[in-house]
Amino acid sequence: LLTWVNCYSVRMATRIQDVFTVGKLMALGLIIVVGLVQIFNGNCEALIPQVAFSMDSTPSVGQVALAFLQASFAFSGWNFLNYVTEEVVEPRR
């Protein structure tokens, strides 16, 4: 649908992108405001380092895989992986 919109009208595609960008910024602002309200209300037990970094149980394979997945999205790993694999000279090595 977005490809069709971009082919049909670049101006319309730009407006749609602007709307999505404003929506993302508003959602980010809402998360920040709600977090600050919770901190100022005294609900900050999870921010104590002993609680935030405690290892109550052994992590499972799924939790470790999920951590790698989230980190790769956070650092644009999925986008750059395609460029890196294209540059590999000897993939068997």
C-alpha cells in the first residue's frame, strides 16, 4: 500500500510519513511523561541497581535469543546485516 502511495504521489507519501513521524514522537513523549510521573509518585523500586540487575533465575535459551533480537533492532543490525554479508569474500571461512 505504501509503495503504491509513493508511486501515485510523492507529496501524499511525504504527508503520510509526516503523520507517522508525529505519531511516533507523540508515543515517545507519552512514554517519557508517564515514566516521569511514576518516578515522581515514588514508584521507582525497579530503578535500584540491586533490583534492576538481579538474576533470580537462570535465563532460558529463548530469553537469550530475545535479548539478541532486541539488541539487533536497537542497533539497526538487521539493516546492516545485508550489507555486511554482501562484502564477505570467503563465506566458508
